[in-house]
Amino acid sequence: MGRRSDHTRIELEELFVAEGRRQLAETGLARFSAREVAKRVGYSIGTLYNVFGSYDGLMLALNARTLALWAQHLRDRLAAAGDDRIRALVCGYFEFARDNPKAWIAIYEHHMADGGPAPESYQALAADLMSVAAGEVARELPEAAAEAVLALTRSLVATVHGHCAFALYRTFSMLGETAPADAALARVRETLEAAKTRDR
Amino acid sequence: MGRRSDHTRIELEELFVAEGRRQLAETGLARFSAREVAKRVGYSIGTLYNVFGSYDGLMLALNARTLALWAQHLRDRLAAAGDDRIRALVCGYFEFARDNPKAWIAIYEHHMADGGPAPESYQALAADLMSVAAGEVARELPEAAAEAVLALTRSLVATVHGHCAFALYRTFSMLGETAPADAALARVRETLEAAKTRDR
DNA sequence: AATTTAATTGAACGGTGATCATTTCTGGTG
DNA sequence: CACCAGAAATGATCACCGTTCAATTAAATT
């Protein structure tokens, strides 16, 4: 059809991402198809490749959107939180994963075709998410050195991630666990308490 | 070729599983191909389907083998452990994942085509793995009730899993973490200490 | 030797990600 | 207004995938 001024390149990107997220949420990563996204948007597969370059490019755009929404969700929860900001953070983590299970899983299950790392701009989004958590850990441990805060934050996020992953992968339900978020919160509290005791 | 007495059905299964594991370790789940496994074993794709029924059936057989080897690895480490059995357990967990990264990841990233649960026999292998950990937790908390031990074990395994997953997915290296196993062990120790204090 | 039975095969089907020569439209020029 | 150069959009084409199943072939039975 030639240069359609129907949509700018930015609009096109947004169309594909919106439809891609809809489809990812429905079918999950394993059945996800770039062709099907293009078809439902009403553009050809060739146009989708013009915009994103590859399947990886499309998936990165989708996961980047998920990461941004996740970070926003956490900040919203923290803004509305009372005294117990750690609980707000852990619950916000679980809420987002539970409300967007397929998209959340896709963040971890998509791998670049060449096995290489994701581009800088994508890693920045993951780092931003981590910094939200680090801010709260720093608030809990005012005396701690910055590097110690970061190291502890990484470990705490890994702890929560493990509980959240088991919850979404149904590993927990298979084993009889019913309140994974509570368990994760309890673990985080223990670690923060131990760190406070060490600091004194 | 008709009924080849070259291999019994059991031998055939073993041939496919051995070659499948080799290929999974090389290429990873995303590029893994049942056709390629059949080709390299020297049987047709049809015979592979006679044996395993589907791609899911093959993957379950591969993942079942991985789970069994993992449990064996943990028991071996515990048998050779000194006083610090918890360290042996956590390190054994990480060692196996690090030595078999693609196979370990496939355990979590393979999903049944219909989204349903894995068959009973497969779940039993996962439960066995959990029971290895539960035995050590029970040893640490002799006073604790059985159900409390199981609940704590689930949470501790989730904690270690989170650290291990971040290590293998390179989330940690992206964030500057260098000793994920040490961090996981520290978290486990804190939780066990807190539980002991509660029991008193 | 003839027949039955069951294991093995691989072509065929509909789908995928990826490519790129071709077509089709648009903005600018004379 | 007619023309053209260039960019956007296309979809046939390719190699591969999981899956199916009629046909084939070798072993077991008669």
C-alpha cells in the first residue's frame, strides 16, 4: 500500500505493542505469534518486521512495557502506603504478577535468539525496578552503607521472586502452600531484622 | 522397517532420553527439536512419537531425568557433608543448576501444551526433591511440628530458587551480584535462626 | 510357505520466524 | 498538472517446527 500516513511509526509501534500485550496475556509466550499480532492489527508481517526488526525486538518492546507498568504499580502502592511500606512493596510485587501472569512470566522466559544480553535501554528498566526496592531497604537501614543496601536489596528481591515464581508456576499449590506472599513477607522481615541487629 | 528387535521399547526410550538431554544441554529449550533428536538417534520422527506420544511426553521424560539426577546429587552431597548440612544442601542446589543450566531451566520453562498439571509420576519426583530439603529442616528444628517444617521448607526452597534463578538468568550479574549462593545461604540461616528463637 | 500382527516409516499438513523483490503510495519538482 | 524519486508496505517464499496416519516392512504364528 505504500507510505500510509494512517499511522506514524510511533503510532504503529504502539498498535503492535498494545495488540501484542493483549495476545500475550491470552495465549502466553509459548503460543505467542508475531504473525498473529500483525494479522489482528491489520498490517502485514513485513511491516511488523520493519518496525521491530525481529521477533526478539517485538518481545523486548512487550517486556519493556510490562517492566514499566510494574514499576509504576509499585510506586503507586508505595504512595498509598501507610507505615508498613515493606508490606506494600512485597504485596505490590505479588499483585502485579498475579494480575498479569503471562506477561510477568514472559519477562523471564524470553531469551534473546543469540543468547546475548538485552540492550541497555531494557536493562535500565530492570534497574529502575530494583531501585524502587532499594529505596525502601535504605529507609529501613539508615545506617547502612550504600553498597550494603544494594547487596541486601538484590538478595531480598531474589527471595520475593522465588516465592512469586513458585506461586505462578503452581509449584506451591502442588506442595500445599496457600499464602506465598505472606511467607515472602515474613522472610523479608527476618532478613531486615537481622541486618538491623548487625548494624547495632 | 517393521518390528526391529534392535532395541526394546525401554532401550528406545533410553536412547531418545540420552540424546535429548545431550541436545537440550547444548541448545537450550527454545531451540530444542524433537525431530532433531530422532534424526541423531537414527530413528524416524514417527518412532519417537510412538514412544513418547507428544513433544510434552518427551520433555517430561527429560525433565524427570533431570529431577532424579538433581535429587541424587543432593543426597550425595549430604552423605559427604560434615556438620554443616544446610550449607551442603544449598551449595548442592546451586552446583547442580550451574553444571546443568539449560536442563535446569527447562524444568521451569516447559509447560504442558494444554496448560494442565504434570502427571502424578512427575510430581512425585518434585515432591521427593522437596522431601530431601524437609529432612534437613526437620533436623534443624527438632521441636517443630511436621506441618510447620513443611511450610518452612517450601519457603526456604523458594528463597534458594529465587537466588539460583537470578544467578542463571544473569539478572544478578547485571546487577553486580557475585556470590548468589552465599547470599542464599545467609538468608536460609537467618530464617532457621528466627524459627529456632520462636520455638524457644 | 503363507498369513497375521505390530513396529517403523516419512510424506503431508498447518503453523512458525525470517527475507526481500515487488508493488504502491506520497511529497517534491518542473 | 504531470512526472518522478524514494520510502513504506506487502506477501510469496524459505527452512524449520510438532503432529498425524496410511503405507510399508519385518517378525511371529500358523
